[in-house]
Amino acid sequence: MTGAVTLLDGRGEAVSDIPEGWSVIGRGGSLFRRFEFPNYAATSAFLDRLAKLSEQTGRYPDLNFASRHVNVTIHLEGQGDEAAAEAARFALAVAALLEGESS
């Protein structure tokens, strides 16, 4: 993926690339992205889509939000390649919600 950065497992080893726009935080064990919106209605619609995605996947990121932004933190669930790949797939799905998609 273009613009990708490296995600690290609990041992500090590179295990997966993550999508552009996401940051690696917490010694490489979490993904973070801030989503900005023009108004509260758009923020609320994004949060509704994110809630549905979380229900479908069973994955619930940490959220911090205000009327015009949402901060999303995705923690690795486990260690190794598969945990990092799953976090990256979920990050892609969250980013797709900007267009109202849920894939």
C-alpha cells in the first residue's frame, strides 16, 4: 500500500503494513486515526456506521469524539502476523466508512 507505515507486534517486530492516514502508537501495538467532519450530523452518521461495523466484526476500538471529530484507536488483539493483519483490515474497514461503505 502506498504511504503505509509498519505495525509492530508485542516484541517490536514488524508484522504488517497499515493504510495511509493511520499512525502507529504505543510501541507499535495500536493504530490511531483522527476523522474530521463538517458538522455534528456527519459525525453522528459516521459513529452509527462504526457501531454497526463493530457489531458485525466483534471488534470495538477505543473512541474519543466531539461534535466535529472522532479519534479511533485500534489495539492489537494478540501478537504476531495475524493480529496485526486483522487490525490493519479493521482500519481499512473503518476508513471505508467515510464514504458510507461498510466493507
